[in-house]
Amino acid sequence: MCATAHAGGAGVSGNGDTTVVRDANGVATITQSGDPDRAVVRVEKSPGRTTVYRQSGGNTAIVTMGSGAPGAGDIPEWLRKYLDR
């Protein structure tokens, strides 16, 4: 499952500068300066792993939380493409 939302939008909580994602593996908090209305937040959930991507201005943060289950360490395809650019 992959959700795309503005900062603080669906699938995430927090104010415009902060994104907070909670799942069974823990909590990820990303705080960035910049225009909150232009922040891009993606949350991808798969068995054993949640990946949070947040871009605000020229800054990008990517956080992956996992249970350590088999396959949980696989990199999502969109992240692989981002890292290869």
C-alpha cells in the first residue's frame, strides 16, 4: 500500500513541518523547514515494513521501519529508482 499526501495529511499526523507515522514496528518523526503546503509525503506499507518519504524544498528524508521479517529489508521499487538517479 502506498499513500501520497501533503504534510500532516492522510496516513500521517503532525503539523506542517513535522510528519509522524506510527506502525507496529515503532514511530518515525520527520521535521523539516520549508513551505508545508509544498511538502510531499509518501507512506508505503508492506508486510513487515513501513517506508516514509518526505520532501520539502531541497531536502529529502527517507525513513524505513521494519520488523526484521524475511523480505522486510527489500528496498521499495520507487526508492531504488530515487537512489539510482
